Amino acid sequence: MTTAVPIQPRKVHFDVSSVPRHWNGGDPVLTRFFDALSLHFPDGERFFIESVRNYQDKVTDKGLREDIRHFIRQEGQHGIVHDRFNDVMKSQGVDVDKAIANMRVVLRTTQKYLPKKYQLAMTAAFEHFTATLGEAMISDEENMFREADPVMRAMFLWHGVEEVEHKAVAYDVYQGAAGGGYLIRASSLIVATLMVHVIVAPVFMNMLRLDGVLGKPGVMLRGLNKLYGRKGILTGMLPEFLAWFRPGFHPWDTGMPEKVAAWLSEYESHGDPLRASETIYGAPAVQAAA
């Protein structure tokens, strides 16, 4: 099964040099959550590309082969953009190099000891997480990026939209070229979720420690509630996230969200991701607090 929409690689540039330290509405917890994810994206994307490439030659469907080509180009561009933002975090005092080194140890160990089929299943699982997050970015404008710095908002929306656009590629390669299998698929999301927490959570906490937030329980609780509370960002993603475990699941079960289609249409008309983000959130009224 090929993607429901044509995958279109886009070369974009975001001037992140003047982004406020706490760019997401002045909330250090919300900001650093996305910063911690962003820091790990470049090497994560490279792992995804390699996992799919391992089976590229076994794909016979011409449409899927074309999707793989565009998937690789999109993921490569994601890595370039987030690498640039990593330089900003370095200037803030974040030990980016140590965090990346730790992640590379985990990824190299994964590639050395886990079968290539399982690596591909994990990639499909990670892609399910990023696509689910991408769809939540569009649908949950109240809590995620409504008050964010316009540049960062546009960067994450562009990334999120493209994750939705190619959300089924790794899954379809796993099902087709790698032979599929429910048990491997189901366990891969559990392993991938544990990996995210093991790798990202310590970096997230170290960022908050660097910002002096760990000693402010009120700030911490408010921010964590926005993520994990009853109406939190991650809590709201659970139904779509857990759909992965349904035996007949496919990433395109959720279709193409209307607002993702709106972003794509707007971007196509002028090629400016900042203007396209205004289609989702409207023009920024207030610059995010530092």
C-alpha cells in the first residue's frame, strides 16, 4: 500500500538565531520538552533512513519505491534543520555533544544486536509516534504552539506535516518487503517508547536543571500537567497512539487531517513555512517570552 498523498520533499530554512530561550509561550517545561526531542531528531532520522534502506532493494511496488526516495529526502532535510537548532542550544549551555554521543551508543548497539527486520519495525513505530504528534500539533493548537515563537512554531509544524505525509512508508516496507508480523510490530512500539524515555528524559531534566526550573515545583507541575495531565498534550494522543496495537491497524486509518491538507495547500502557493503556519494558528499576536 502506498501513501495516500504524494510525498513532496521541501528545502526550507528557519532563522533560529534570535529564538528566545523559552520559546514556547515562556513555559520552560513545554519548551524544553520539544527541545529535548529536537536535539535527538538528526541522529534518529539517520537511523530511520538506514533501517528503510536495508529493505529498499526488496521493494517491488513502484509507487512505494518512489515514496521511499522522497521519505529519505524529507528525513535528511529534517536532520539538517534540527542540527542548526542544536547549535542554538549549545550556545545556551546545553551539552548537546554529550547527549548525542549517548544516543549514538544506543543506536549503534541496536544496529549491532537487533535484526534488521526489528530495526525496521522500530522505525515504523517511531514514525507512528512522530506522525501522531504531527497530527496533534495541528489539532491541539490550544496547548501546543499557540503562544510559541513564530519561527519555532513554523519549524515544528513543517516537520510534523511531513511526518504525517510519509507516515506509512516505513510501515508498508515492514509489511511488504520485510514480511510483517504482529508480535514484532506490537513489541517494537513498546521498545521504542522505552528508548524515547531512556534517551530523551535525562536530557529534558538536565535542560530544566540548567534553567533553574527543578527548584520551582509550581512551574514544573504546571508544565508537566500541560504534557501529562488529564487534558495534556501527550495524554490526548493516547487513543491514536495505542491504535498501533490493533491487529488490522494501518497508519492511514486516520486519513489526512483537514488542517494538514490546508497547510500543504498554503505552502504550495508560496513556499513559505512561516506563512503556512498562520493557516493553522493565525498570525502571531505576541512574541514568546524569553
